[in-house]
Amino acid sequence: MRFLRSIPCRGVRLYTSLPAGHGKHVTVLGEQYPTDSMTNISPTIISKLPLRLHTQPSHPLSTLRALIESHFPSYAHLSSLSPLVTPHQNFDLLSFPQDHPGRSVTDSYYINKDLMLRTHTSAHEVEVFGRGETKWLLTADVYRRDEIDGSHYPVFHQTEGARILSADQTGMQEVEEDNARLTAHLERSNIIIEDVPHLSPTNPCQPAHDPKHTELIAKNLKLSLNSLMLQLFGGHVGSTAEDPLRVRWIEATFPWTTPSFEVEVFFRGKWLEILGCGVVRQATLDNSNVSNKLGWAFGLGLERIAMILYSIPDIRLFWSQDERFLSQFKQGEISTFKPYSRYPACFKDVSFWLPETSGLHENDFCDLVRDVAGDIAEDVKMIDSFTHPKTNRKSVCYRINYRSMDRSLSNDETNTLHAQVLSQLQDQFGVEIR
Ligand code: DAH
């Protein structure tokens, strides 16, 4: 199982450690919480929590959210659930195995062992189904510790969508009627779909479900999402038979759905992974107290789609307060971003011996760089690593690219930032700079 947006991790995975220096309490969204050995939420991340870009008028992420919502007019549109969830909500209720890597402090942000930042909007599925919602969309900010480059940012946005119906004749008739309507709509459109079977030995029905019902639900899921893809990408491709929109379905695995799928769209010469989805598992429905229902869920990342539709080249731009960025957009309109001049990049390397006992994870290093340099850190790459043949000590070298999107940085400023990175590395992790 993997999360979406899991572009393979570059470089070597180093082992875990937590930065020193957290106080007894941490204030998040105006509330104080006790810290413990799991606490790893950083000041930079805390500062992002109130921003909620998906609700800021005219922001590309807000327009994209509204566009998706307009495609599902009869669904409840939710966007104000707290980003603070328990690991139970984020993982256990969705049947994530105990040893899933997403649970580790190197991959997720913890306030303490009992509270974390949601890593995906699926964290709210059980709660929303449990409230009695049967057709809903939820757009929210989600948090994952990650590397630093033009397409990764530790905060991003997802839209979750779900539909459940009674697992009986009435429910199935509703699905069949909807399937007929959607099929007719798609037959009139310029879309080519590469499909996979709704069910297969490697993508099975759940024991508690009738395979005929599951087939109908999976078909409804696919038709609903194919037509969403037309809505999102149809303005660019798919307007003529010569230039159809190409969508491909792939078998996938998620702990809380089976069968499960991923959807890719062919855009400007490349297949792009757009979303994950599937038929909701009985365990998830049971946890939500809707055992007699059956349905589907999907989750998609907004930044990747917005970067494509608006031609936005760097994920940091979504957070820019620069008028040259913000003034380009109007709510409800997808326009092509006009890049303004980029300021010069400044590359600086840091080589150090890893601490022998505690270790240092690449994501710890990236969070430290973000805390010092904020969005001025454009890219962090490991460019070298080696183990000393005699002492067995391990040394790594990272290259940091400092570049502001809004102004030219002076040499003094980058030198100061880099010096701070070095001293924080020594103070927080006890590394030996080479
Ligand atoms: N939560 C998943 C992720 O972040 C995406 C996803 C996959 C959502 C399958 C779903 C689903 O609702 O059924 O990668």
C-alpha cells in the first residue's frame, strides 16, 4: 500500500531521531497541548495551519475545489474539519497495519502520541459517514514530512469524495439508473478509457459483499470519476475527436477499500497519477455504524492538478503572498500563470558525519532547513554519501538551493541562513560538520 503522491524517495533513507528542544507544551491553532517523545511538529508547520488556502477566494486551489464541487452538486460540501486527528482516526479506523511506515515520526507530524496532523482526508471518512452523510466531498489541508523540491511541500490539499447507498434492491436500482445516465454522457464525449476489470483475483470483492453489487458500485465509481476527469481536463483536451482525453485505470491497494484503483490522465505527453479510490471495506462501514450500506470513496491531491491546469511551475508559489502571483487569479476562472522573473539561485553544500547513536532522517534534515529558511529553500538534494571503511562512520553531503520567489537574496543573507542550518544541525542532532 502506498499513499498517493509517493514519488520515490531520493537518496538513502537514514534512520530516525527527533530534534531536541521542544518545550513541555506546544500551541497549535490557539490551544495548548502537552508534548512527549513523539512530538515533532515544527514552527513552520504550525504557522501554515490557519491559512486554509482552499478557502481563500480567487486562490487557484479554491477555484479547483469549487470546480470539483460543482461536478457533484447534490453532495454535501465539507471544508472545515480540524486538521488535528488521532492516530486512531488517521490509521486504525481505516485498517492500516500497525507497522505501516506512514505511522512513523519520520513520515507524519505528531503533536504528541495521541494527536497528529491528518496525513490524508480519508482520516475523516468514518466520522463523516457516522454523521449520516451518504454523498459528500471534503476538501482540506493535509500534512506529510517530505523532501524539498519544486513538487513537494509538507502541506498540501486533498479532496475526498464518497457515496454510500443501502446494500439492497432500492440502493442498487438507484446505482443502475445513475450508471445509465453517466454512460450516455460519456458516450457523447471525446474520452478514451483504458479500463481494468471491476473485480479480479488480485483486486477482490469483500467476503461480506455480493459481487454483483460490488460490480455495480465499482462501475458507478469509474463512471463518476471519468466524468469528473472530463470536467477538470476537458477544457484542455477532449474537445475534439482528434484530441480525446485519455484516462487509464490501474489496480491498486488501500487498507480501507477493495477493489481499489488508481486513475491516471494522459496530459502533455505524460501519464499523470491523479487519484486513488475504491469500494469501501465493510470494516470501515462497520466502524462508521453504517453496516447495511455499500459504496465508494476517492481522494485526490489538488496541487498537482492545479499545477497542470494553471501551468504553475513550483509548488511553493501556492503559498506566495506576492501580488504578482495573487493578482493573476480570479475565483472560478482557470487561467495560465504568467511567470515573472526568477531571482538567482544560490547553491550551498553541507557535509557531515551522522551521529553514531541517534541517527538523522532525511525528513528531519528537510524540516530543519524549512524552519531556518522557510520557502527560500527551493530544493534539498543528497549529492553524496559514504561509509568510512575503517571506522564505519557514515558521512552525507546535501546541496541546498536557496532562492526567494519574491526578491533577490544578498550573499550575506544566504551565508547567514546556511550558517544557521549548520549550527542547528550541530545543536539539535549533534552531528559533526566536515
Ligand atoms: N487517502 C489516499 C491518499 O492520500 C487517497 C485515497 C485512496 C482516498 C483510496 C480514498 C480511497 O478515499 O478510497 O493517498
